[in-house]
Amino acid sequence: MAVSHLKSLQALELALRLGSLQAAGGALWITPAAVGQRIKALEDYLGVDLVVRGRSGLRPTLELSPALEHLRTAFQELETVATMLNLQRGDEIHIAATSDFAELWLKPRLASFRTEHPHVLFCINGEGDAPLRIGQVDCEISFGPPRPNARDDLLFRDFVLPISSPENTRRISNVALRERLEGFPLLHLDFYKEDASAPNWANWIKSQRLNRTEPNRGIRFQRIKPALEAVRANAGLAICGLALLGPDIEDGTLSLPFPVSTGQWTDHAFQARFRPDALLRPQVKRFREWLADQAEVTRDRLLRRVELGPA
């Protein structure tokens, strides 16, 4: 039987044990639809139905019932083996994070954690001083709608507003207000597009009552980092969040061409999810505490900048 069928058997066992596709998806960190697809693939392979849906949840079919206890025992044994092998990872921490968060926020701060815990090795998005391993990561960091779940740690929301190079900020300050954006290329960042609260150039320009022809034209970027490189090179202005840009704004590498009051908080947030069994390892628990402390520092700096920023 193929490895994909083993994943299907895992999805089947979890769905029946937990009573729903949603619960199984949460345990596997995949969507309920993906759980259903795995089970369906196994049913197609075997040529029989394996589950039925009832008022009390999922139930095994008559074809599956004789094998169900063996299936559960098998995965209990596999979980035992996985736990035993997991101990051999020692002081490794495996993280999956949005690329921009990892590059612009997490990695630059890890030096402070390593100072206190020099023996801990990291693998972030498959790279680092710990080798990439097959299996679930210890921590997943994403940007999206806050999840009201005890497994999720809300790190911080972002504050989004126009940014530019210092040179372009000086140029903007020397022209009339209604003409401030004519002649300046606008760079469009799709990172925030799923968040309706985050402004784009068209609605930001409208809200500030500025004049700009065809505000939707310009180069589009999927990630923050390459957009910032274009801004630094005087290629244009971008609307971006301050949460990941603290050092660049503070050292003058990047600049704010308009008052901070023209920005807006995002509804989406950066948030971390830790596997419960990973938190049984002391180094992961310590990393979670460190991450919360660092996020609090970022929140405080953002609040101070928004409240005390130039008028």
C-alpha cells in the first residue's frame, strides 16, 4: 500500500475516533475537506464505503467494523514509536512561518534566544542548523483572521500605511499636497489583500483626498521583502505594515512620507500555533515564552509609534 494510503488510514482512524472531519483536520493541521478527500481516495482504492454520517457523527460501515480495532491499535503503536523517536530530536525546534515573518522579524531576533539557550537548534521553513525532518512542525506562524482557540497565540496585528525611501520622502515634501503622488510609481503588495481592513493605494488615496491617475497601476509583489528592496532602490512607494519594519524605520533606511495618522490597523494578525505534544519538550515551551515576550515588545513599539508618530 502506498504512503498516501497510510495518510488516508490515519485520517480515517482520527475522524472515527474524534467523531468528525473537522476534529480530525484540527489534529492533522489540514482542512476538513482534505480529510474527506483522503478517506475518499482510500474508499476508491478499496472499492467500498468506509464511513457513514449520522446524527452522532461518523460511524464505520459494516465493511470496516471488523478491522477498526486493529486500525486503532496500529496507530496507537505508531504514535508510541513517533513519541520515542521524537525524543531523539533533542533540542531541535522546527518552525513553519510565513517567509516575510521569518526573514524580517523572527530570524533577526533569534540571537537573543540563542544567547540564553545556545544548545537549541532551529529549522525554519526547512532551513537552519537543525536538519529538515519528515513530520509535523513544532510551531506554525501565520498571518490571518485571529483564531479564538486555546492552541493559538495572537502575536500582534499590523499597522499599514505608505512607506518610501528617504529620497522619495524628501521629494514628496517639496510638492503641493494635491500633487504629492503624481509622478511617483506605486508598488502594490498582495500580502495584505485577504484582509479587507488593510488599505490599498486606490482606497487610501481616496480617503486622503489626494489626486492620482490610475492608482491601481504599478508592479505587484506577493511578498514584503522584495517590495522593500524596490522601495529602498527608489523604485516607488508601497503600502506596508510597520510590524516587520521597525529597525528600517528607526535607522532611516525606510521613511514615512505621510503622517502616521493616515495608517490603519489590520484585522488580521500574526499568530502562532504550537503542537500540544511539542510543548511537552522544555525547549519548545521556553521558545513559546520567548516568542510571546518578543511579540509584546513589538506591540508596545507599534502603539508608541502610532500614538506619538509625526502629525
